[in-house]
Amino acid sequence: MTKIITAGIIIIVLWVAYHMWVYWEQIRDEKEAQIAASKVVVREEMLSGLPQNLENSLQGAKKAGLGTFRRWLETYGSSIQDPRKAWIELDYCMLLARENAKEAGRIFAAVQQRTPTNSPVYLRIRQLEATYGK
């Protein structure tokens, strides 16, 4: 009977060790993927979602200041798609924070909520989270 109990204990220990090893491999792979993703440099121009004909007006609105940028977003915001829309709204959030931190936090929360973790904008959200997050 002791041989059966000993064999059962060995089988259980091996089973637990195997599942711990599989879990460890999964965690390691996720960490490596995050490191690789953080090394990828995402530039605003690389993101999809902004019609080409609005690119120049966007740059002009950003240079003109917060008021012009706000009006541009109100006018063209519905024709822009994520992930580019999230990036543009984060730029707006950063400009707005100087005048209205509460509104900037609200906009940041909205962008953060709708942006999935596999989005190219997610790393930027994580970087700004300490400043604008709750």
C-alpha cells in the first residue's frame, strides 16, 4: 500500500511541477512580448484612421493652439478612427491639461477605456497614466 501512496504522491508532484513550468513559460513569453512591443517606436503618422486630406489641417490646428485644435476635433472628430483618433485626443489632452486638468483627465479616461492592450497607442497611454490616470 505504501508503494501505491508513494507513486501517487510522485505523480501529483510531477503533475504540479509540470503545470507550474507551463505557467512560468507563459509569463516569460508575455514579458518578452511586452519588452519587444516597448522597443517598437510608434509615430503618429504611422497610425491608420485619419483621412489623408485631413493631415495638413491637423498639423495646422496643432500649431495654431488649443482653441483651434478643439474646433478641429469638434469638426472632424467623427471622421477619424482609432488608433489615430486616440493619439490625437491624447495630444489634445496634454495641451488641455494646462488650462483644465479635470477635463483632460476625463478625456484621458475615455481614451484609455476604449483602447485595447494590443493597440499601438497603448504604450503611450501607459506612459501618460501616472499624470492623467486616476
